[in-house]
Amino acid sequence: MEKRRKYKILENEVLTKFRETKHFIVNKYYNLFMNKLGVEGADYQQRDYMLRQFWSVGTIATFLLKGSKGATDAPEGLLVYCGYTAIDYNTYDWPIHVNLINKRGVPFIPATPQTVDKDVVLGFILRNHKSIKFIVEYFARKIALVESVVQTQLLAKKMPFILKTTPENKQKVENLFTDILDDNVVLYLDADTVNDIDVLQTSSGYDIDKLKSLENDYENELRETLGLDNLGVHEKKEHLITSEIESNDEITKDSGSSILDTLEEFSEQIKEVFDYDLKFTWKDSIKQEEKDSFESKEEEKEEEKE
């Protein structure tokens, strides 16, 4: 019964560590995403809310506040952003009418069904209409799983020396081990004592370097999927070659462009329906001069070889 309780405690600790690692990865990329996307035509509160919606549910609704167009402080009018639920769909699986979610019970969000592309405009962050969190959690689970194996191997490496003894030779073995811990360079043992020493070997291998490499691969793939540069992430700069830089750039740019193109369609529809200018910008994670420095070093190496 006592052993079962100890195993249950250990199992809970492993599960807790897994959850903590996953939670850390998700929060890390939440912060990176929130800093990656710029929005022109929205104040800091609107931008924050918009990006949190894109992160958590992947979509948002916006409408022009009645009576706001032509105001001194908002000549184009004031856009309001909120969540929504679809009521019905057309033949292309696009919502026709939606109910707006009035989370805080404010008086200016309509309570009646709204017509899409007339009363409201819908925006998405991904082509598949999923959220950014959906992608991050997928990779976070994989990274956390690998990290849990790493932790298990580290615990295995903490296994102490196990020496098998008998009541007759126990004192001899204890004296021997004391001499070893005292850093004695030479130990003089009689033949019988040597034959009596039996060390229990553990069969745990060392795969931590391979596991960390796999973990880094997962994280780099996540960064590429989100359009975040992964050059230099868990990688020494001198190990990168020009072709790797170009390949990473291409994948990252394609992923970033896919997200940005989807948001630009949202902006275009807002312009068409409400005559309001909203622009999304994609910030570079790695400065161009740093990329140029990588390429310059590679060229110098090639010249030295020649």
C-alpha cells in the first residue's frame, strides 16, 4: 500500500512537470505572438483585444459604432471589436448572420442578429479558421513530452553507487568507499576483498543530447509555422550555412505571408463595408544586419577553403 502511494506521488509529479512545461511554452509563444503583429488604425486596447481573440479563437467581428463617423477625434468613425457566434451559413460555409458576444454587457453592442458584410465584418488569422493557440498547443505538447523524457534520464543519472555486501564484508566495503570519497589515489586491497566487491550496474543510456536536439527541432518548426525567424535558436551561429539561412527564411516568410494575407483580406473588407483604413504589419524577429553577418562569415569561410 505504501509503495502504491509513493508511485502515485511520483506519477503526479511527472504529470505536473509535463503541464508546467507545456504551460511555459504556450505562454512564451503567446508573448511572442502578441509582440509580432502590429496594427495601424487601432488603439492599444483595441489591438490587444484583437490579438487575444486571434490567439484564443482565431476570429473576430467588427462593426462601426453608430454616430461615430465624422466625429472630431475619429473622422473615419470608431470600430468596435467583439466575439460572435454564427447563426446560419451560405453554400460556401461562410456565416450569413451572427450574434455578437457582449461579454461586459456594454450598451453599444447590438443584441439583434447582424448581417455579415453589411452590419459586421468577420476576420480570421489563419486560412483554416483555427486559432494561433491551436498550433502552439500542438507543438507545446510534443516539446513537453520530450522534456519529460529528458527529466527522467536526468533522474536516472542521479542513481547512487550500489554495492552488494554481506554481513561479513560490509565493514570492508564501507572502509573502501570512505577511502574512495577521500580521493585516495591508490588503494591497497587484498585479493579476497577485491573478489567480494560487487557493484550493481544500471542500464540507463545517455540520450539527452539527442532528445534536446529533437526538442529544438520541434520548437524551430513551431517558429517557422508562426512566421518567427528561427535562425540562431538553440543553434550556434557558426553551424549555419547560407543555404540553411535561405531555406529557413523561405519557410518563415511563407508562413508569415499566409497569416498576413488573411488579415489583409479582413482589412480590405473593412475598407469596402465601412470605408475605414486598418492595416496589419508583420515585425521581423531577426534584424537584417544579423542575417547579413551570417552570410558574410560563410563567404569568408568559402574563400579560405579556396
